[in-house]
Amino acid sequence: MIQITDLGKVYEVAPGESHVALQDINLTIEDGSIFGIIGQSGAGKSTLVRCLNLLERPTSGTITIDGRDITGLKGRELLDFRSSVGMIFQNFSLFQQRTVLSNVMFPLELRHIDKAKAEARARELLEMVGLSDKCEKYPSQLSGGQQQRVAIARALVNNPKIMLCDEATSALDSMTTHSILKLLKDINAELGVTLVVITHSLTVAELICDNVVVIDHGRIVEKGKTEEVFANPQSEVARKLLEKRL
């Protein structure tokens, strides 16, 4: 379980001047769920997800995962924690000079895992995402959807308990988006990985998320089961996002 308590993030933008990116964030994300964090651009969604794997250090509050406060982790403990959290980005973030197989193996190389074991694991995951025939290709030889599948395989290579998806389908067309969301749902069902989905798209959230929170100006303004929030939005920002979808 992920428990976020009174989380805040403040950036110093100039001497004596600060920007509050997150304030009073309180969330519980159950193990094995698909949890959506939605809001318009600049709402604080990406800052929140970066706090979850400590790419950003919270200014205040705590993040507790399975009863362990992770906000103060440093050194080897921090590296070990990050290896248990997969992340998928909007722009795929693949190494262009590495083959598909080498991209997926990379996190295992960082941990000095035996090369034969790392390759076997990477091939297993590429088969899972439907790209077993693309091992020796380079990212530039793949479609956007295929590149995101490689990124998903790489995010899974360390057997994470949590996977963070930051606008993972924003760069993809509608048909490809649906196929990637189906893959993520299958991974959630088969492996029990908790998915935290950051998106500005209500359609994406509706298709995949069990529960959602709506963020506006760094604060949670609404939360609940996805279908209930969308059927009867209580916040102005949720209503605006719904109008855009319609």
C-alpha cells in the first residue's frame, strides 16, 4: 500500500521567491490497483509522480510504502528502492544507440546482473509485450507504440511492485493508445503490479483506472471511484475536463 500524508513540494524559483507545486496531498493507493491522477497541464501531476520515486524530494509530508517511510532514503537504500519502482514516460526515453534487447537489459546492467540472466529476462519480457521478433532492432526502426512497449518491458525488468505511468499514451494515436492500455491492464492482472497513471485525459482514466484523484493548482480537489467521479463531477476542473472530452 502507498500512503501519502500531508505531502508538499515548494520550488525556490528566485531568491525570496517560491512556487508551491503541491500542497496537503493525502492519498491511499491499494496494492494491485490501477490508480489515476488527473488534471490539466501544470496542475502538479508530474511533480507528484516524481515524488513517489524520489526523483523529486518532497518539501514536507511523508510517503509510506508497505509501512516504510521512504522520504528520507539515501545512498544504496535509495537505489534499491528505485529499482522496485518502474516508470514509463510520454517520450519513451529509450537509448537510440542501443538495440531493443539492450535497452531492456540496461537496468540489470546497472545492478551488475549476470549477462546471460539479464538477456533471458529481457527476452521473456519482450515476448510478454509482443516484441520478441524486434530484439535486434533500434528504437528508430519502431513505431511509437512499439517503442512504448519496449519502455514497458524495461520498466518491468526489475520485477517492480509499483509502476508509474506519466502521460504514457499522450504521444500515441487512439488505436495505439487502446492497445497500450490493454497491455497495462493485462500486466496489472497477471503480475499484480500497482499502476499509478498520470494523465490529463479522462478517456484514458475511464478506460483503465479503478479510482482517481483530480489535482488543480497542486491540491486534490476531488477523489473517488472513476465512474462515480465522471458521472457526477464535484469540482470545476473535473467538469471542464469532462466538457473537453464531450
